[in-house]
Amino acid sequence: MYNFRLGLIQKLMRQGYKVVVIAPKDEFTSKLIALGVEYRDVKIQNYGTNPFSELGLIYRLYQLYKEIQPDLIFHYTIKPNIYGSFAAKICGIPSIIITTGLGHLFEFKNMVVRWVTLFMYKIACKLSEETWFLNTNDLDIFTYKGIVKKEKGRVIKSEGVNIHWFKPYADKETNGVTTFLFAGRLLKEKGIEIFAEAAKIIKKKYPNVVFNVLGFIDESNPNSIPYQEVLEWHKRKIINYLGDTVDVRPHLQKADCLVFPSFYREGVSRILMESAAMETPIITTDNVGCRDVVEHGTTGFVCLPKDVSSLCEAISQFMEMDHSDRGLMGKLGRRKMVKEYDERNIIKVYLDTIGRYTSHSLMRAKMIKSIK
């Protein structure tokens, strides 16, 4: 909530709305509270399937919604989207589902779990007022599979990027070394293993090149890369592991190019937008939520998913570019972000929607009062 939707939260508060965030407690909770956001804790087991825990989450959300009595609820991620929509409907409160990417929704190995999840998602979409998507591909899949009716689906162009926060500090330095950066959760489907394999090959071809890795290792996620493997890459100097950070900007500024070879079903990749906004060229895959952000050959390069040789070819193309062409590529990337992905455009969609639903609430309240 803090990293992806801070601009939205602050704008709503400046407009006089009361904002309540319901989320698991983490290192960003105190930052939200310091901003004046009202916070409620809820425990969510991201990978749990225990039916008693799942029912407990619905009941907890129901209790919170009854207590807070909001005029409108926005839900994010699979479990809140499903269980939150159930709880909101029981409380008679309108809610909107935000599908920020399909992730593993259609890839559960357990067929029963997959069927139940999709069935419940279909019910949740019926119970909610609208279902928003960050790209047309995800909306098309949901409508094709009958999970959501097309008239209730809506595409917003990503969650936007703060172009005033993510902006270049200065021109890239020319010290004879080209630095490639991978930034993101260190999950297999984010392409970290492919990045490491490409680093081995490229380092044999080009001596003055550095491959940095920045990101959190989530050991609770079954698809996470083990610490030991990352440390082994680091020891062998295949990559340089930088750990995790709360501010990616200094690392993007130092990088000549961001490499994000994801084959995960992104909504729209946040790190790609942030990198482009900072005039750092990007190399990514022809993948949902990635290809939309880059114009191949103009603001970066697009390679094939899960293909080390294709990634190496894209990296080699970038290596052969002179400094001025790399700089122009970065500037054109920022221009695209300013024109198409400025978060202010997305916030306006939220404000218009909230205005619609809150005006309905006020009219309903006046009608009830007049009847009484």
C-alpha cells in the first residue's frame, strides 16, 4: 500500500476523505500511521489453504467493515479480492476489485484448489460493483473464462508512477564500465536465474560489465531463490548481490540498464515504470505487463521469455550502443512514462469513481432520513 499507492492515499486525504488501510503489519505500517492514515491490522496467510483460517479472514474483514462503515472499499490481491468482496456484500457496502496481475491464479498445481479459487473469484466479481485490471489481456482472460462480465470489467493503465519522485538526478556517468541491474523479488518466475545465466555468458564476451541484483528473498514463497544460491552467485562473482532497499532510486541512477526478464503474469511491472521514469533504459520480456512499458529499440529492448540466448542478444545490443544513444533511449523512456503512465491520470480515475459512489451514498442517506 505504501510503495504502490502512496500518491493515491495522500491525494484522497488532501481532498478531505478519511482513508483506512487494512493490511498485514510490516515495516511500512508506521510510515502510513505517521502520515495520518487510520490503520487496521489483519493477518493473511498468502499461501495457506486451511478452510478455518480462510473463514476466519472473512469474519475478521466483516468485523472491520461493520466497525469502520466505509462508503466504498477497494480490494487488492487474491484473498482480499475474494474474501473482502464477500464481507463487503454481507455488510451492504459497495466494493471494487483491483486485479493487479494474475500471478499464479491459473497455475495452481492442485486442480481442486485451482477450481475452487476460480469459482470463488467468479462469485466475488458478481458481488463487487466493478473489477479493474491493469492490462487488457487480463480482462480478456477473465471474460473468456466467464469469471467477470465484460460490462463490469474495466482497464486502468497500470497503477501509475510518480514522475516527480522517480526522475533522473543527473546524466549517467561514463567510466568505461556498463552496469546492468536486476531489481525485484528474487522469484524464479521474475527471471532471476535467467539473469544470472546471461551474466555468465556476457562476462566472457565483455570484460567491463557488472551485473547487480537488488531484491528481497522471501523464503516463505515456494518459488523463491534460496539464499545459498544467491550467495554462491555472489561468491563466484557472477552477480553482485546488493541486498534489499526501501528506496530503489539511487540504484536505478547508477545503473546503465535495468534487466527484468520476467515470465510472471505481471499487471504492469512497477520496476519497469520506475526505471524508465528515471531515464534508465530497460530490457524485459515479451510478457504480459512487461512489453507494454517498453518500445523495442527505442526505449529499451524486448526479448523472449525463459530464453537466455535471447536475453544475451538484447544485452549485447545494448553493450554495442554508444553513450549518447543510451542517453537518448533513457530520455525517450521517461517521455513515454510522463505521457502514458503518470500516476495523476490513474488517481483521477479513482477520484471520479469515488465521487460516483459517495454521491450515491449521500443520496441514499438523504432518502432514508426523509422517509424517517
